[in-house]
Amino acid sequence: MLAVLLDDEAARSHLFSVALLLALRVLPLVLLSPLLGLGAAPRLVSLLLGLALTLTLLPTALLHAQADLTLAPSLLLLGLPELARGVLFAWAVALPLHAFSWTASLADALRGAELTPAFTTPEAEAPLGLLYRFAALSIFFAAGGHLLVLSSFADTLQHFPLGQVPTGLLPALLSAAQLFGKALSLALVLSAPVILCLFVVALATGLLSRIAQPVVTQLVQGPLRPVLGLAVIGLTASLVLPEVPLALRVFVSEAATLLRIFG
């Protein structure tokens, strides 16, 4: 069948057009989504995975793509919506994992942790934020989250065919802002036990400073406070991290809704 397509000039033009548009939709998935550690993988690995996904999904894309796609200058205009669809989907499914990272980063800031030299770049992330993020990524793969993301992404090729002109850019941007607010709310809810425990520790050390000797107060506020903060965060991790699969399912569903609004 492929040989027949390549012998026909019109069919060959359609094939390459669909492949190009599909690659533009897949690219953000491998660069921004959790499939490769939220962009932690080398760019070459990401591009190779993107190529493999493009070739794998090409038959499905050909089955549902607009029939009039050809290699023409207008294809560049159709490529922008496909890139936008890929960005919206990948960004949405990555939000819950970022929320878990924000949870630990907030706790790190509240316990007064200072970043080591390894984390002093402008894009630095707190150590516990990294720990939570990679723990969440481990649960993501262990729970089959990568299969859920890939399955949902493949469904977008059927429900939102390649070459379809979007009709709801502004509503999609508003929905994306609301989704970002949900991710922030998730981070605040998950960090609430840590914040409460650290507040109690801070209150206790404050009261102790009123009644105890300065040496005892310095001992508590110096080495013991960070240790207590780490202990609290370690205990609450057992409550936070098991919520990864549920949060992922919710945000994958929200990603599909976002694309439906975009058109």
C-alpha cells in the first residue's frame, strides 16, 4: 500500500503533509510532557522519540486527516494550530507533576532551606522540589501514566483531525488559565499538612525562645528546625505522592477538554 501511495504524486504529497503536521503536534509531547521527565532528557533522545511516535501514529493520522492536505505554502498556516494543539495537550498533562514539585518547593521555602551552589542558577529548583518531582515521575510510569497519555493523545487524532482549522483560540486560553489555577490549588492543598506542621514547629520554637535559655533556643532554631522540617515532609510524602495517578487522570481529561474548546 505504501508503494502505491509513493507512486502517486498527489498521494505522496498528502502523505508528507500529514506526516509534517503530525510531527508538529507530537513535538511538544516529547519536549514538555512527563514522557521524558518533563524535558529532562537530552534533545536528541526527545527528537528520536518524537520521530518514532510520528511513524507509529501516522496510519491513524492518515485515516482521519483532512483529505485536501497537500505540500503547499498554506500548509505552514495549518502547522501553527497543530503545534498549538500539541503544546496545549502536553502542558496540561504535565501540570499535575509540576504541582507536586511546587508543593515540595513551597515546603522547602517555609522551612528556611537555602539552596546549595548546585541550585543557584536563575532556573534553580529547590532540592525537595526535585525529589518530589522525580518521585512523582516514578509513580507516573509505575501506574501506567505514559500509556494513558499516549492513548489520549492518539484519540486527539480522531476527534481533532490534522488540518482542522481551530475556532476557539480565546476560550481555550481562558480555559488554560483556569487549568493553571487548578494546578496551583492542587499544590496548595497538597502542601497544607506540611505548612500546618511547620507552622506548629515555628510557633513552638517562638514560645521556647520566650522561656528557655538562648543556647537552647539557638539549638532548636539552628540544626533542629531544618531536621524537623525534613521529618514532617517525609511523613507527609506518603499522603501526597499516592495522589499522582488520580491527578494525572483528571488533568488528561482536562487536556482533552482544552483541545475540544480550541477546536
